[in-house]
Amino acid sequence: MSLEPLFRTRAFALGAGVAIGGILISTILLGASRIRQGEDEDPPVTTIQPQPMVPAFGTADSNGTMIAVTGIDITGSSILYLIDTQTKHLAIYQATGGSESSQGVKLVGARRIDLDLQLDGLNDRSQYTVHELEQKFSEIGRTPAVKK
């Protein structure tokens, strides 16, 4: 069994946390800089009412056959991603709380992902395609690792 999906999941969660932390820190530092420079008010601009922020956090865990990732979606509902690493299936669930009549768990979607995981790219806006990278590596005498 490959642990690559688990590492990608954890790397994504860590990356999202670092990005959010960076945004918060830069916002705080910008405010502190304005205060030091005597700019106690922002210049007048047309403002758009910001949407309330949903806390961004998640957890991930796995065993020999399953990976589970939790978080909060844009509606504020809890979300659970389950990945079966043996059969290569993905299932996504949304859990809602609140009053008894609005509580529940809903299957949002499910998919067999074994063929998805064989794609070299889809909606990939990287600087180089996989094939361009393979060409560049071969030009310098290096070959990429062979897929298993």
C-alpha cells in the first residue's frame, strides 16, 4: 500500500494552515505598520461587506485500508472525506447540526478514483506539463522515477 495519498492529504492540510496563518500574520503586521506611520484610518474606498469567516481546520487519520479527512465546508457544516486505498473509492459526507429537525448526515458524492489516479494531468495550470518535464529531464540525462 502506498502512503503517498496520506502524505498528500497531510501536506495539503499543513499547507492550508500555513497559508491561512500567513494571511493572518500579514494582516496584523500591515495594521501595526499603519499605526506606526500615523495612518489610523484606511483611505476611503468602496467597501463590500465581508462574509463571515468559517474556521479553517481539519484532521486526517488512516489505517491500513482507509484514509479519513475532516473539515468544514463553506456553509459551516462538517465534512468527511473517506478514501478506501484498497478499492480506490472516495466518499464525501456532510454532517449538519442545529435543531433536531436539521441534524443529519448526507452523502454528498462518491466515486471510484482508480482511473483518476492514473491521469498525468487535468485542469493542470502548472508551468510545465508532465511530458515537458520528462523532455527537460531527458535532455540533462536524468530519467524520472518509473511508475509502479
